[in-house]
Amino acid sequence: MAQDDTGKLFGALADATCRRLVEIVAKRPMSPATLAEAAGLRAAELKRPLAALLRAGLIRSTDGVLSCVPQAVARFHAFAAALSRPSDGERAAPPDAVDANATAWAREWPAYPADAYAIGQRLLRLAWHVERALKDAAASAELVAVDLLLLDALILSGAPWTRTPTQLQAALLLTKGGITKCISRLEAQGLVERRPDPTDGRGVLVAATPRARKLIRTMVAEFQFGTDFVASMQMPADRRAQLAALLREMLALADAEALRRGTPAGPAGLA
């Protein structure tokens, strides 16, 4: 989903009237007039929130009958639950198990910062959410996680959606044999193809096929976002931007430390 489409989705969910309308239509299909009556709205009052829900893809209209988009209903309830919680950015979150462990850490090793320990523990838990979401998204297309990462790298490269095997190997931190197997697996499914590299007579380019681009567009359009993405979208925009900047800083420091130790840095990401 493009950033503008994502904004439409969350903009609709942020509106209490929109959320109430989805809850009503989720029970059974109905006409706009019936929906207005059930929601206690005049026809003119229904127009704006209904238009927002149609644009966001949460509700569809078929021959004048409104119904919920099936794959959006479960996500709607998850998003609505998150939106119903207090969002005051200044309010401290309640203590959790990591806080308890950090307190124990401080007791055992008072010379070392407990918050650094807590950061590592929370990143581990967040990494689990990210990995789980990636595996689930890949499995929905009968792929494995690394297949989806490779397709994403090709899509984000822009037209004509090609990269060399060496570029893909570096981005995904795979061995030469691993990247070859991944390309062959995707090629067998018609999702990538090998092409001669016009800049290198002996080189090969890996290109995403139209089928692959359609697959990725469909996955995003159906809101196949991971819990980490949804969670970050619930944060106030300024705090989300601050978190992104802090994580960028921490990642740069971690990569530098890995280089000092002579160990590989992490993958470049999904690009």
C-alpha cells in the first residue's frame, strides 16, 4: 500500500463514527439507508464517514449494498483495540517483565546501565514480531521469508526492477549458494527471471516479473502489515519519528562495533 493509502486506512480508523459503522456493517450487509438508521445518523451525516471507509477499503458497495471487506474485518478489530487505548505520549507505559529483569540486572551488576539491558531485551521481542510477520506474509504466497526479502529488494530498486546476484547476496547476507537457490526457487514460480547484463558481457541480472510486482502490490493492498508496523502507527507522529531516528543512531553504532570486532554487520534491510 502506498503511504497515501495507509493514511486513508488509519485516518478512517481514527474516527469513532467510522469505527462504529464498520462494527454495524460487519454483522450483515445492508443499504446506506439502513446503515444510517442503525447508526442513528441522517443521510447527510453518513456521507463523509462512509466515503472514508470506502476509500480505505474497509467497506465495499455492490449494487447499492454495503458489506465489509472480509480480510479487513479482523485487522479492523485489532486496530480499533489499539486506538481505544490512551495515546498520551507523555504517559509512561506500565511496568512489564523486562522492567523487572532490568531491576534484577541493576542489583547484580550495578556498574552497568540497566536501561541498555532493557533495550536489548525489548529489541529481541520486537525482532520476534517482525520475523513472525515476515514468515506469515511469505507463507500466504507459498514462499519462505528470504524469498519475500529478495522480491522486496527488487521492487524497491525501481524500474526495471533488476539487481545482480552479487548485489542481492550483499543485501540479504546470503552465501553464493544460498542466493542461487533462492533465485532458482523464485524463477521456477515465475516470480523472477535471469537476463543478460548489458554492462557486463558475462554478467547476469535478476529481474522481478510482472507477476511478482502484482503479488507484492496485492499483499500490501490487503493490509498484510506486521504487528510491529501496526504498533508504530499507533504512536504519535513526532514520537514515531523520534524512535526512527534513535534506532538509526543505534544501528549505526552497532554496525561500527561489529566492524571493530571483525564480525559481519546486519543486513541492509528490505532494500
